[in-house]
Amino acid sequence: MNKQAIELKQDRDFSDVFNAAFAFITQEFKQLFKVIALYAGLPIILAVIMNVYFVQDYMTAFMQVIQGSNSVDNNVTSGSLILLTIFFSIIATLFISGLVPAYMGEYEEKGKGNFSSIDVWKRFIRNLGAIFGYSFVVGIIVLFGMLLFFIPGIYFLVPLSLILYIKIIEGNGFRRTFSRSFKLIRKRWWVTFGVIILAYIIIAIVGALFSFPAMIMTGIEGFLYSRNQIDGEIGKSIGVILTNIIGNLGQYLVYPALYIIIGFQYYSLREQKDREVLLNKVSAINSNV
């Protein structure tokens, strides 16, 4: 017996947002994972490589400092290495944060199983400029808010976390998208803030589980290296490299869950404000009279 497809546009309370999000992940896991692997795979791989390389060099320099070495590897202190690591991490995150709303938009428009990975990619590409541009603007606004008094940054972060969903799914221009993000969270700021915070905590915990083996391997190797019980450069053993790859890759693979949870909060807020489902039901009843 086929389970009923999950409805996106529905007014949900706090716990229902998470329940629906996890049920959606279970229902759509295969196709969603395929989309992420196909179109965000390369940026994720590049980000993982740069993160692993950065950690290796950082560990080498750190142990050299601990041992009182006068010559520290210049690579780790290189601004270019740090910037490249940050750059590829941002690109990978932007791809994921854009593909999830694109996927949910196709799901809403065409229904479960009635769209392909190409459909998601086309919607993503149509909004690629906005994904990068809007994310940059949001980052600047939140950063300045944080630098001013911290509280303004937190306040702006909540409505602006919905901005890519509004743009990619509804297709509004910047001004309307910006104003609508604040309209949706009106009188629902605290609930939305709670959803976002709890979502980040869940993702951080799951991500830490992936990183735990790397932390253990790195700690063991650092201890042995400090006692001169291993030769060669620290952080470049197969065990440390593999566990760091798994840790970094695992963190990127759980990121979509974060954006799906926020996406369900967006749909809940949207239904509360617009009452689309209710109006459609009333319209259907009137048409049958």
C-alpha cells in the first residue's frame, strides 16, 4: 500500500515542522540524494579536499610550534590557502542551499515522482545569479548587524533565512522577495528562530558524529608524533586522511536536512499568511455547487 505523499503547504506547529521534514527526507531520500550528488557533488568534493589539505598543514605547523621549531611551514599561514578553503566551502554550501528550495519547488508544482533531476537543475540554473547575489546581500546585512550590536544580526537572520525559498519557489523580484520574508515571519519570529536554532543544533550534532573518528585519529597521531614515536609528517597518514574525508563529506551530506527543515517552516508560514490550501478547497466546493 502506497503511503500518502507529504503535503508541503500546510500550517504546522513547532514539532510538526520537524516531523514533516524528516518524513520528507525519508520519502524523497533517493531522488534528493541523486540531485545533490549530481549537481553539488563537484563543489562538495573540492571543498572536502581543501578542508583536508588545510587541516593537514595546520596540524603540521601546530606540532612544529609545540616542539619549539623555528621553521614553520609557510603553507598554513598562507592567505591563499585559507581563502581557497573558505571559497570552496561557500560554493558547496550555496549549491546545497539553492538545490533544496529548487527541489521543493518542483515537488510543490508537479507532485511526488512527477519531476526529474533535470527539472530541479533547470530551476536552480534559472535562479543561479539570485542564489549567489541574494546570499551575498544577506551575508553583508547579517554581518553588519552582528558587528553593530549583535542583536540586529540575529533579528535579520531569521526572516532572511527564507529569502532563497521565496525567490526560487515563488519567483518574485528582489524588493518583493525581501519584503515578503519579513511579512511571513511577522508575529512568528520567535517560533521561526526556535526552528532554525534547533535545526542547526541537530545538524551540528550529526555532523560531529561524522567528525568524531577524525578527532580520535588526529589526537592519537598528534600524541605519538609529540613523543617522536612516528616518523614523517603529521596528519598525512592514510587513517587521518580517510577519517577527515569521511568527516567533512558527512557534514556536507547532512546540510540538506537543515535547509529542508527551514523549507517546511517557510511553507508553514506561507500557509498561515496566504491560506492557499483553504482557499483552494473553498473554490473547489463552490465550483461543484
